[in-house]
Amino acid sequence: MFELQGAKSRSVLISGASIAGPTLAYWLDRYGFDVTVVERADTIRSGGYPVDVRGTAIDVVERMGLLPQLRSAHIDTRKLTFVDAGGHPIATIAPEEMAGGVTGRHVELPRGELTSLLVDLTRDRKVRTRFSESIAALHDDGAGVDVRFSSGAQQRFDLVIGADGLHSNTRALVFGPEAPFNRYLGFCFNLFSLPNDLGLAHEAVVYAEPGRAAGVYAVGDSHTLLGFLNFCTDEPPFHSHADIDEQRQRTADIFSHAGWEVPRLVAAMLRADDLYFDTVSQIHMPRWSSGRVALAGDAAHAPSFLSGQGTSLALVGAYVLAGELVAHPDPMDAFAAYETIARPFMEANQALALRKGRSLLMPRTQDELDARNAALAAMQASGRTPSRAEQAGEVHNALRLPDYSRWLHEGHRR
Ligand SMILES: Cc1cc2nc3c(=O)[nH]c(=O)nc-3n(C[C@H](O)[C@H](O)[C@H](O)COP(=O)(O)OP(=O)(O)OC[C@H]3O[C@@H](n4cnc5c(N)ncnc54)[C@H](O)[C@@H]3O)c2cc1C
């Protein structure tokens, strides 16, 4: 039987403390592993853009005892309005009509708040979380992994898990550059905050022209709005991340002479101190592990925000990975089982982004825009959840979570 039943536990290093990282840390600690988390940022930031927890992921947070706190933090977005250049509504729909889901099995909250809740769960446990720290180099010799950190510290671990996001550092160190795994979906986004001068609450407003889309998101009744400026480009500007001023100017040029409130959004983007620019991409990997190193969350299977499922997938994947690690004496068997169980679910949810999000949020041509407007008008007129959203609801719930509770020995409950 597995050595955790004795006094000695396996040491695990997790890179990244957002969604997948703290979820893994929580479960591994509860199964008796010795857990260290390193996070590049200097602290957990509250707020941020809203993320969704739905379907199977609701079961994960319920098993962590977090569902009541998540329900209290629910931001309750009530409507999505698509407008024309003059600001006149084309259609107003309920968010679930677009994303799908089952009533009562969906919570939406700022990402920072979810991270804080997850990290808080590990605070009075044995998990060590080190901020402003990152893996600089690692060497897997088959019996363990020697890690050198950016601080210069060195330590040996039994296992290393990369939960460090779409541009995972751990993945780069073990699997090489991102490009072969990054499936670019044809557009880029800029996200930033601006004052809520429009008096919006619990809603989002979206404006699109062929190849460019702009909008604002009112999270609850906040005094600030989240603005976005998205544009299509066939060649992904991967290298422009490095020069944020170049990126600001490029976005401003692309959105010149656009209608609606776009000039105001461009002005806010140009002066924002929290501008977040990235390509809209998925991660597809032939394997999620190599030797004693595995990946979880966006690092392994990012679905892009078009799916609205990245957070739920990170929660589910972390739960399954931790459970399979305690259930198998050999971590290689655990990593294989983790993929067997989780991969079909991840891939089905990744496919949602291609099916639904792109044409609604980012029409590329006038024909696509006309088709989108007709579909929105029909959706509003019928008041019915379209079959696309119903199908999405099935995919969100497609995995039945394994039960690992037998591994939660009393001795491991602290
Ligand atoms: C604009 C936007 C909108 C989104 N909207 C939604 C939505 O509506 N619904 C939804 O479900 N999902 C949404 N997502 C996706 C969601 O945020 C991700 O899928 C989810 O956060 C993945 O969690 P993760 O823990 O795998 O990775 P991440 O949340 O990306 O976290 C990675 C962590 O690793 C840390 N890190 C990075 N590099 C290093 C390093 N070298 N060393 C140590 N730490 C490191 C980062 O600081 C971060 O804390 C959206 C994403 C974006 C960008």
C-alpha cells in the first residue's frame, strides 16, 4: 500500500497560486502530502475579471466546503446587451442564454475573490506558500526533482506540478517553448478598468464591427467598469507582450473611427495602469506529464475565455490529479489515470469555445456580424435558451467526479 499510510509523506511543489494551484494544495494536504506552493506575484490580488464555476466544478467546491461562500460572492450578472454604433440595443439576453448552464449550478465571481477563498482554505494547514518566487530550473533524475528557485534557494521534491497558467513556466522548462501547444483562436484582447460613468450595474454591454469588438462589464454595482477592446488578427502578435506601449498604440490605431463609446474606451485603455493584453488561445498538449512533473489547469488545457470554462476545468483537473496521486503508489500511474479520467472532459469543454463564443463575441466579417445580429434578435424574441446553450450545459456536467474520501484518514485532518 502507498507510503502515505506511514509517517513519511511525499513532497510536492506546486507552481502557481490562482485556481488550480491552491485547489491541488488543499486536496494534497488533506491526503497527507507535504505541499509547497510558489507564486510569482507578491500577493493574492482581490477583484479582477469575473470567472464562472459551473457544472462538475460545483461538486468540487462543494466537497471543499466552499459553496456557501461562493454563493455569497456571486455577482449576479443579469443581462448582456448588444448595441449598435449609436448605442441602441440590438438585443438583450440573459448571460446563461449564451453560456448555457443549469440553474443553481452556476456561480460567477471575481477571480481574485475565488483565489482568496481557495488560498484561505490552506492557511491554517501545513501548506507553505511562498510569494515572489518562481522555479528557475529543475532536474528530474527519476527518483526526485531538484529545483532551483529564482531567489537562489534550492530544494528537492518528489513531484512538481505546474499550475502556472496559459504561459506556464513549468511547461516551458519541461516541454519546451509554448508555440507548438498554443492554439491561437484568431484574436487578441485588452482588458482594463475605467470609471463607471455609464451608471451600469450587474450587466455587460457589447459593441462589434467586423474584426473588432468593444464592451464594458459592470461587476455587481461597482464604481468601476471592466472595459475590453478585442481585435482579430491572423498573425498572433506574441512578441508585443513585451512592449506594452507598442501594444496600446496598436490597439488605439485599430479602433480609430469606431462607433459607440469606443473613443472613450480607447482613452481609458491608453492611460490604464492595469492593462492586461493577451492573445485568445487554447493549450493542447499530447501529454500532461513528463516523468515526475505534471501540469494542471490552464497550463495543461486552457480553453480560452470564449468557453467560459477555464476556471471550472482548473478546479476539476486539480481535484482529479490530487485524488489519483493519493490513490496510486506510483506517481506515473497516477498521472496516467488523471489524463484518462479528465482529458475527454477537458477536450469537450475546449471545443465549446470554437462552437459558441467566437461568432457571438467576435464576428470577423460583415456577414458574420449580420448573422450574429439575426441570431440575437431571434434569441431575444423567443426568450428560449438556444439548443447550443443546452448542449453546453451537458458538457459542463459531463464528468462524474471520482470519490477519493476514503483517503481522508482522520490523521490527515488538521
Ligand atoms: C480576460 C479573461 C477572462 C476570463 N473569463 C473567464 C470566465 O468568464 N469564466 C471562466 O471560467 N474563466 C475565465 N477566464 C479563464 C480563467 O481565468 C482561467 O482559465 C483560470 O484562471 C485558470 O486557472 P489556473 O490556476 O490554471 O491558471 P491562472 O489563473 O492563469 O493562474 C496561474 C498562476 O500562476 C502564477 N504564475 C505564472 N507564472 C509563474 C511562475 N513563473 N512562477 C510562479 N507562479 C507563476 C500566476 O501569477 C497565477 O497566479 C478568463 C481569463 C481571462 C484572461
